[in-house]
Amino acid sequence: MEVLSFILGVVVIVLGLGLSIGLHEIGHLIPAKAFGVRVGQYMIGMGPTVWSRRFGETEYGIKWLPIGGYISMAGMYPRSRDDDGARGGLFATLVQDARAANDETLEGTDDSRAFFTLPTWKRIVIMLGGPAMNAVLAVVLFTILATGIGLNQSTTTVASVSECVLPAGTTQTECGADDPASPAAAAGLEPGDTIVSIDGTPVSTFAEASAIVRAHPGDEIDVVVTRDGAEHTLRLTPVLAENSYVGEDGETVVAEVGFAGFSPTTERVRQPIWSGAETAVENTGAVLGIVAQLPVRLWDTAVDLFTGQERDPNGPISVIGVGRIAGEVAATEAPILDRVGVMIGLLGSINIALFVFNLIPLLPLDGGHVAVALWDALKRGWARVFRRPPPRPADATRLVPLTLVVVVLLVGMGALLFAADIFNPVSLGG
């Protein structure tokens, strides 16, 4: 049963990835057709074609590997001219091959339906349509998770009360005769009590209650609780003890603070409707941080792969890694709603990664095409200012050598992450 659950988790994430890629390409397809550009192909995946069918002038299909997708638009670059002949050399040959392939997309098509003849803003809308679709999908997924399902949160309802105060780091599990009673037990706090206020301050979360307790070691404070429908006021005196807690920055802090000795219940709490967008923004910042440090993080991943060290759980992973995590989540003995929530969160994070990564201003990524369009607009603006003849549209085929370098680096990065996710995967406990 565990193996079947693992396989089901992998299948779900692969289908979700395919859907994300498909919607990304639809984000390009819809504005392209709306602006009259001839679209020859719409493909989900890479490699050999599994299925395809032509509707009108566009062939729609699915390929074997769910690691990308594309739409083929007529005239991504200007037509070749007679004076564009090759001058010899590998890079010149690559440029000519790119121009020949581009010219093929223009066969039987009027230039008015070519991508390169569109106004700059239309070209940018088409190229940003894909990443924008991933951003919207991420917000939808995170909203379903946070507002529709709810997030697990520690509440102000008491789950358990420690009988005594045990030394920090001890392996002792039971109270001894000489161990002092915990402040919570001494105050009469009981499991099932719901804390209303502490020291006169209303609290609605366990974090708020815990922060007040930590700030009052040795002070006698009032704790108002509801028990069996009635309010009771207890007198609590936190002791100074070494304790670990999660700080405001999300990091675990170990310090001597006020300690009471009770733990909260955990339940799903539905968040406000804007929480999904907030989560998407937070994830975008995290992915931007990874991209900014990508060379260093890839180096660390390579070192961990060859030395067998535990990988950074917040580092880059491949499709294989995501699938493996999804399988492990599906196979855990957790409530089904918890597992569904993690899967939705994974898909949301994948879409944020697609959104950010495709905005990198390098060809063949969407951001590279946006950069070319902006350069084209800058040239035309410069010509207008100085009353010069309109320049020829920017010929991005000249950037094919640089594009090839980017592709090689992307393939190398993918190979490294594939190997790391197979032989030194990120563990769920990490």
C-alpha cells in the first residue's frame, strides 16, 4: 500500500507539473492569437511526440518528458537578408541555421502575422503571458491551501500540561519526587482550557500567549481561561528556564526565558482570502534568493553529492526531487487532508519557480525575449530622437552562440540536480 501511495504521489505531481507547463504555454498562446500572430505548434513537454492533432493552423500535442513546453510562432526574428551570409566558423553556422529555421516559420505567412513586426508592448505581453499564468496559478493554489483547506496552527487551547520542570536537554521522561511542579500545573491549568488573556492582554494565538509568558520570568501574572463554558482567572508565575522557541524571523531560538509548562492543540485555521497572494510573494522572494546565489548553491549541491553530506532542504532540486518528495508525502501516515495540503503547496512552489526562472533576461527564456523587445524599442526611440531612419528590427539570431552557452549551462545544471536527487536526495526531515 505504501508503494502504491508513493507512485500515486509521483503521478499527481507529474500531472500537476504538466498542467502548469500547459497553462504557461496557454499564457503565450492566447495573446499571440489575439494579436494575429500565426502559431504553428503548441506543445507540452519535450522529446518524442506522444499525441498531436491539428486544429486550424495550429498543431496541439503532448511530448514524453514533462520538463518544458513551447509554442512555435511565425517570425520570432526578422527575415534573413542576402547580406546575412555566413562568414565561416561554428558560431556563424549556428546563426545561419537559426535564421533558416526562423525563415521556415514564415513560409506562406505575411509579415503582418509575424511576431517580430508587432509593437514592443504586444511582444512583451506575449512573452510575459506564460510567467504571469504561473504566478496566477500559484496564487490560486496557495489560496485554496490557506483559505479553502486552512493551515495547521497552534491555538490557545491547552493540549497538555507538564507536571514538573525538567532540565533542558535531559533525557528524563518522568517527573521525580524532587522535581519542582511546573508553573502551569501549580496554577491549575488543565488540558482543554482555552486561554483568553494573559497579564491583561487578550491573546488569539499560542505564539502571542507564549511571548507574554517568556517575557515574565518570576512575575505573578493573571491568566484568564474558559473551562466548561465559564471563565476562570488563574495566577501563574513563570520560572526562568532554558527553552527553545521559534523567533519572529522563523528561526529556532534557545535562551533562558519565562517557562510555564503547557503545550497547545493544533488545528486547521482558515486564513483570510489575501493569504494566498501573500504566500506567493513570500515564495517569490525565496526563489529570487536561490536564483541570485545559484552558482554557489549548485557548487554546494555538487560537494554534498560527492561527499555524501546532507543537502540543504532549501536549495535547488529537479523534477526528480519534487516527484520523490511528493511520493514520500503521499506515503506518510498523515491525515489525507495534510497530505493534500502539502501536494498543493508543492505545486504552488513549482509555479513560483517557473514564474521567476522564466523572467531571467537570457535567451531562450521568456525574459530574454522581453530584453530583445526592449532593446528594439530603445533603438527605435533613439532613432526618433535624432531623426534617423527607422532601424531594422533587432536580430536575436546573432545571440545564438550566447543562447547555446545558456542552454549548455541549463542542461549541466539539470544533470547535476538529477544526479543529486537520485543519489543524495533531500530528506523530508531535513
